[in-house]
Amino acid sequence: MNETSREELQSQLEDFVKNYSENIKNEEKLAELFGHLADGYEGFDAPTKSFIKRALDRIAVALGLKPFTEGDVVDMLNTVAGKLAAG
């Protein structure tokens, strides 16, 4: 599997955001963003995976939760994407 660099991820995310019109709900954007992260996570390079995990851990700690294990990251991304999409 090809590794995705942080630069490639940033470019993909910027392209993703540019393709949405102003009247799309932010929740829909966020759900799709989490879906993209979950779908591509296994192909990301180690620094990018570490960056994503650290960001998620900061959110978890801020909410009073324990940090995620490496195996929990994709499950959590998929769960959040599904919950946001469902409303």
C-alpha cells in the first residue's frame, strides 16, 4: 500500500474543502472529512498517522476520555463520521 505524506493529505483535504459550496452544512463536511481520514488512514505514512492520533488524543483528553490506542483510531473516525452523517 502506498504511504501518503502529510503534504498529500493536506492537498487532498484542501481540495475536499474547496469542492463544497457555502450552503452545505458544516456537519456534513465534518462527517465526510472523518470518513476520508478513516478510509485513508492505513495508507498514511507514520508521521501523518501520529499527527492524526495526537489530534484525536487531545480531543479525547479535553472530553475527559482516555487516549486512543492505535487500533481504536480508525474505529473512532468511522464512528464519528457515521454519527455526524446521521445527525
